[in-house]
Amino acid sequence: MKSSLRGYTSKVVHDLLWAMASPHLLSEELGVLPASMSDDVLAQPSTLAWLAALDADPAPLVAFLFQKRRDANSLALGVYYAGLLEYWLRFCPSWRVERLAVGQQLVCNEKHAMQTVGQLKFVFRQEGAQPMHWEASIKYFLLCHGPPYQLEHFVGPHLGENLAWRAIEIERKLSMSKGEAVRRWMASHFELPEASMAPTSYMVLKGALFYPLTTLASTFDVQRIPLCEGLALDHRRGWWTSAPSSDLPRTTSPKHTFAILPKMRWLAPVVAFREGDGSLYLPRDELMGLDRVDLLSVQQLLTHLAAHFDKSENAVLVAEVDASGDEVSRGFVMDPSFDPSPLMANALQYKRRKSKDAAGGREYEQRRGMTGDGVRLKHDVPSAKKRQLHLHDLPSTPAELLMALQSHLVAHSFSYATIKAVLMSYLQAAESMPSRLVDCVIALVQGSDDSKDTLRMGHLVLEAYSAVRTTHEAASALRLETFLHAQLDLRERWWCIRLCAKGMGLLGASADPSSVPVETLQRAVHTLVAAAHPRWNAAAVDLCALYRLPRTDAAVINILSAMLEHADYFNAEAFFDAQVALDSTGERTPRLVSCIATCHSLPTKIARRFGAGLALLSPHRPDEAASEMPLFDAKAHCALLQPAVHRALDAVHLVDTPDAFGALREHLERLVRDGSYHVIGVDCEWRPRQHADETATDNERVQVLQLAVPDAVYILDTMALDAAGSNNGLLLMEELCSVLFGSPSLLLVGFCFAGDVQKLRATYASVMDRVCPYTTNCLELRKLALLRLPTESAAATWGLATYASVCLHLTMEKDQQCSDWSVRPLTLAQIEYAALDAVAVRLLALFFLADVLTLRSENHLTSAPVTMPARLLRRLLIREDRRDLVPFLQESNVVTALTALRLAFTVVDAASVLERSAIVKTVAFAVTSEATAYVAVVLELEKTIDTTALADALGVDAGHLALATDAELLHVFGYPRGCIGPLGLRQQRRIRVVLDANVAAMPTMYCGVGALRRVASLALQEVLALDGTPGVGAVTYLVVCRPTAAT
């Protein structure tokens, strides 16, 4: 069956045409692309021929779209729609587009709004015309108000925004192209005088508006509803209902059937096919990865919807199909509890959060304000930071004060630091600070519910107390303990357990409870764990750490086993670390390790961290450098650093303005003037390759730099600082690099540090090459760790999180590691992750050096200046030379190598490979025994490597087998992670290629070819035949994978 829309049979080409030909939601007076522009292109014979060719073979279009995916399985609807528009602009012969830029980032240069603020979706020029700027969105809105109605009465089905807000956003986004910075960039991009820049901006806003079915006699009647001002006359219409059981039978024909539409079928109208038995279905689409959809009668649909809304409140979009298989209407079915009223009243000021309150309702927060030229400021802008909040202007009782401060926190009326300062003053003004802290915690718990804002407020109170506390008070600790124990029996109050436990820790509570028997607490812990939820497991972990629970080995093993059984590995690891720290005799830890060993589903990385604790239970002497490295008491070092571990994130400063940079500069200058050594933890973040944009210019630059210095952590937003302009001819970041790498007394320590230094050198080449043509004050943490740990340990294979867990009992979540660090504003989770990385590096360096450093003041190890034996310092320094800054190899290098080896191959997009099981990955290893050797392991995409089996097969100790560092990936293998294949490597003859036995059984494999999401097909027998070929290292196959496909 052919579609009625121009006769195209391919679903993706149908969507491609719809993306350009469908009507807008809003009228042209509001800035949308005039229909005449797209109509002219659609009428061209060259366009029709191009579409017909794609309909016959849509594989190139599908491959292009799948390059936009964030992971292997999903393509978001907005990304899909934007990709279709981009394909029009890039490849349609009738558009005649020049210099297309996609996703160009914007940086606001106003002194009060220094930040990356967004991006221009599409910027291009047609032959002989002025530059053009398009923004694009696919949106769906529901009319939730009776006549007369306005744009704000159209609300998104997910309660994220309304149509009035979207119209204002259109105006704002289009006006941004008139800004000075954008005009300057366009003049450079198009190589035209800046004075001639007069870009034409349009919004491409497609989708549909849905009208309430309750007031209609038929689903067709949506076409008769009168328009309100601002809507396009021909906009696409649908219906919606939250009472399907009464509305659908009344308004639809019994001969019609319904298709439940996944998001990838939301664009063009659907066309159904008929089975031999007369039933209708939407066919499976192999290329797009869409499953077959069987159409349902109205009664079948109602049964499905009832089951759906029993477990979910998500909206369901359905298409109504007539007997011929054509779509005649579509509509949203909403959960009966759907409440759009907040968005109709206040959507211009408020937006919905992703989180919910204690009652399961939606939470809202204030939208960000705008500058005069349409830039939307992030919440903690400098202007907000300068606003004063005075204690005498606020209520005096704890409950009323906290309620007022929490409202400011939610509305972002004042900065986090300002609210914290008020709380510090409030605590200091009390006759007893500990007693007032307890008053605040109790008032917050009794007067609030379980919401993220309540918990943020609670932890802010604790942070304020931690900053000003001077002494402990047993009576206050006992009062908070009594309150905590009363909450243990109230499940609705479990959310406050961690807050109270942390407060008791700050008050110096005794490990022996005073108001309740230990047995009662142990029962409470088991009740929390029995709930089988990570949140309550975390509360149980905190109670156990506070009261040194459980008191029996059997109870400890039961709790750990329960957490592992429910796959709550994060809290299981935290519980494990806490119990090891409490194990003064060393008798309990082996039982904990044995419990871990029986958990076969445990991910490999976590299993290593769990088992590694045994290596540090007793002092030892390393195999080398004994004169420089005396006996090493790991437990004593860990205990010495625990106060700093607990305060790890107490003083985190985001540096994204010149004023904030000035405070950092002063801090560093004080350290340099001191003349002694100071250990500084350093880490960098940049845009991961899976988030890279081929058209962007900042894919390889440093986006965030973290510095952990004595008593503070600084998170530098390099994008914002670079946009702040220069000082004495240097960017602020260039000035910082001069200080950091040009001051011998600042000992910069990092993990796999050479890669970070090279990124900084690539980003700030001129100053780095001038100040430090090679590094003289950089220490490698991994090298230090291997000097101090026994050679029989597996430390060479550990990552930073494992070192932190084993040595400091510090648990690090790595979920933000591969987030997009180029997006602004940075999230709180990103800032905390970045800070913890730098702090962990610094504290680990002090952990390994605590017994060989000489303190130069009476301050604690974590704050004092130090001296270090010169011979040891020379041993730990790394030399990163500007001559080492070579580029990664590319796809063309692999193609040249494969051609030279006379192999038959084809290079394709990974998304176009139909047999997904034939795609393999290549993992780079280094063998760090006497002479370093390198291995490239090729295995199925979903498999994991058994490093013990790999080490045995290679005939090496597992402790000497480690993932290749960033520097080794660059200089030895030649490619970044995610792009490596087995052949075409920079130093191919030094690398042994190992094919897992499962891969060796394949006739053909698709392997990495030097570019993200690109693969080359290779015949396995041809690859194995390369063993011993000149210029190629050994090529063998071994059993190196775990028997299951768990990742």
C-alpha cells in the first residue's frame, strides 16, 4: 500500500518529506519559516528525483540519522526530527546550501552573564543570498481550557511547557542571531565583512495541537474548532482525553482500529497493511529498528490503557485508522490524574522539575531570567551572588526561618553561598550552636516532606554548622539521637535518617546509643535493608557507620548479601568500605571478601575494588626504592586522612567569572609566596567523543579544569573564562597555566596526568609551549602508587575509583564521567563529580607520601606546606614534552594500512550493519612487567574480558596487566577509545592482536576503523593469516571473555 503523502513507501522518507512539507503550529507573523520557501523547493524536479532515489534506497539517510544517536539503541524524537532537517540542508540538490554549520555554541560576553548560553541550530547561506539562521523544534500541545482560549492554555503532554512559553522562546532564540558576538562569528564563518552581516532568522516549528475530546461528538470535529490568535490556519490537529472509556466508544466508528504509536512513529501519518485474516498492522521497519504494531479494536485499546495507567502516568499517543488502512485522526490518552493547571497559570515564570514531591506530584522551579538581548542566565549568576540577604530581615524561629530560606533556595533568589552565610550567622548568634543545630534539623523534618529541596536545605544547614562549629555538646547529640530513633518506626520519615545521622556525626555522637538498645537499632537496619531499595540501603549504611553496626559477623554478611542480591552495588561497596574501616582485628574483612567472591553477577570493576582491600591490611616494604620508601602503614595513613575525606566537598568554588578567578589567583599567589611545596590535585574534563559534533570547533579542548588546593577545590569553567577577554594580552586560563606550570613549588599531581597536560597544551598552545616546553612540576599518581604497593597486588589494573575506595574508603560515582561537559550551565552532579576527582587525586598523593613528607607548619597534613626528599621527587616527576603533542590517526590511516596489507574490506557506518552481533570492539592493554608490551584484544560488543584468563593466556601476572593510558592510546595505538581496531595502529609491530575465540569463529567481523561509529568489514581468516607478516605483530586467538554477556 502506498501512502497518500506523495506516494512514498519508505517510512523514513515519508518522515523526511513530512519534516519539510507539514504545516507549522504558529502563524508566520510569529517568525516561523514561510511556507512558500519550502513549497518552492518541494516542487523542483531535482527534489522529486532525489526523494524518489531515497525511497528506493533509504540506507544513506538511515545511516546519517543513526550517527546522531547517543547510544546504540535509541534515537530521541527531537534528534530524529532535527536530523531530517539537516539532511535536507546538506543533501537536497534544490536548496543549494553553502557553509552549513550545525549546533554552533553561543557564549554571552556580558560581564554580568559570562557563560555558554546555547547554540544556533542551523546557520547557512544559499547561493548568492544573505546568511540564514534556523531554529527547529518538534512540539505537541494539549488545549486544556474552554473558549475563549489563548496560547498559554495549550500545555505539553509531559507538563514541561506551554505554547505561550514556546512562542516567547522562538522570539528569544531568533533575536540571538542579531547579537554582536554572533555577527562577528558569522562574518568569520562566511568570510564576509561584519558590517554586511544581516542574517535572516526563522523558526521551523512542527508537530500538532490536540483538542479535548470530551466536548466533541466525533474525533473529526477537531477540524471545526475555531482558532485563537497566533495559530497557523492549517496546523495539524488531534484530540486528547483522560476518560477514554467514555469518550472513545462515543466518538469513533466501531469499524475503526487504533495503533499505539512509539515516539519514532509520531511524525508523519501512519499507513496500515492488511493481513490475510483481515487484521491491520503497521509493518516492522528493519532499517529504523521499529517493531511491528498490531492494530487494536476500541475495546482492546481500552484494556491496554487500563493496564498501562495502573503502572505509569506517561501519556499514550494513538492513531485512529479506517478500514482502508489510512490514518484519520490521532490523539493523546492521558492519565486520569493529569493536571495541567500550574502550566496554564505560570508557565512564563515556572517550569516543571523532573523530580516529584512526597505525594507524587510535580515540582516546579523558577525559570531563568534573561538579559536585554535574549540571553537566558543560569541561576547562580554573579549579579545574584552580589545580592545581600540579612538575618534581621528574616523570621527568628527555626521553622519559619528555614521555610523562608528554602523558598529562596528553590526560586534561586539568592546564591547557595549567600543562604549558607545567613545560616552560619543564625547558628553563631545562638547561646548554644549545637542546640540550635538540633532545633533546625527537627524543625525541618517536622515541617517538611520528602523532597529534594528539603534535603538540599537540610544539608545546607549541616554545611553551615560544619563551617562554624567549635565544640561538641553531649546533650544536643543525645536530643537528636532520641529524635532519630523515633523516626525509625515511621516509614514516611525514613527520608530523614541520613540527615539526622550526619548531624549526629557533626555533634560527636557516641558510637554506643544512649536512648535505645543496640538490638533495636540492628533490627531497624535489617528493616531498612529488607525494603530492597537503594535509598533505604544508603540510610542503613549511614546508621551502621554511626553506631559501628552490626555487632556480629553473621549480621554483616546478611546485609552485604542482601544488597548484592538486589544489585545495589554502590551501597554494597559503601557498606563494605565502612566495615573494613571498622575491622580493627582484621578478622572480619576476609569474610566480607569471601561473600563478594560468591556473587557471580558482580561487574568486574566493582569486584576488583571490593577485593583489593586485603592488599593494604598490613604494613609492607615495596620491592624497590626501600631507602626512599620506608615501611608503610596503610591503615594509619587512612585514619590520618579521614577528616579530610569527610570534608571533601565542603569548600567547592565554581570559577566562571573574572571576580571568581581573582579569588583563585590570590589563593595560588599565597601558596607560591610561601616558598615550600604544596600538593595540588589536578584533573580536566572535555567533551566525550560520543557527544562530539563534527561541525563544532571545540571537541578536543578542555571544557573544565579542577584544582584541589589546601582547604579548597576550584572548578574552572574554561569556556566562560575564555569568553571573558584578555588581561595584559593573556586569556585568564592562559594566565593560570603560566602560574601552575611555571611555579616549581606547586606540585601538580594527576591520574594518567600526561593526557590532561596534553589536552591543556592543545587548548592553550602558545602559553604552554612558552612557559613549559616540557613539564617540571607534574607528578603521576599511578607511578607513586605502584612504588608503594606490593608487586603481588593488582594495583596496576586499578582505576582512580578503586584507589580511592581501597586506600581512603572514599566511594566515587563515575556516572558523570561521560556526560557532555560542553553544555552549560554545569549541573550540580557534574560539579560534585569534578570536585571529587581532583580531591581524590590530592588525598591519595598525601596517603602514599604521608610518612616521607616533612610538614613546614603546625597545620594538618592536608593543609600544611611540605618538603619532599629531592631524590624521590625526581623519581615521581613525569616529563610531558610539547614534541609529544601529535594528533590521533584517522580513518584514512586505517584504510591505507588495510590496503597495504592487501585485505578485502569495506568501510561503513556502524548503524548500517544489520547483523549487530558481527560488530566487535577492540580494547587496548599494556603489560607492565620488565619491558612494556602492548595487546589489542578483539571481542564481541556485549562481552567483557576476563583479565585473569587473559593474563594466564599471555603468560603474565594479572597484576601487570592494565588498560592502556591516554598517552599510550595516542603514541602507541594511535586512536582514542571507541575508535580502535586491530589493524592500522601507530606502532603495529609492537602490539599483539588477540582475537577472542568467539570472534575467531565468525566468518566476517566489523571492527573499529579510526572514527567514531565507523567500522570496517574484515574476513577473520585473512586477519589470522597476518600472524608473522612483516610490520605486523603476533595475531592469535584465545579464550579471554567471561562466559556471560553481562557488562
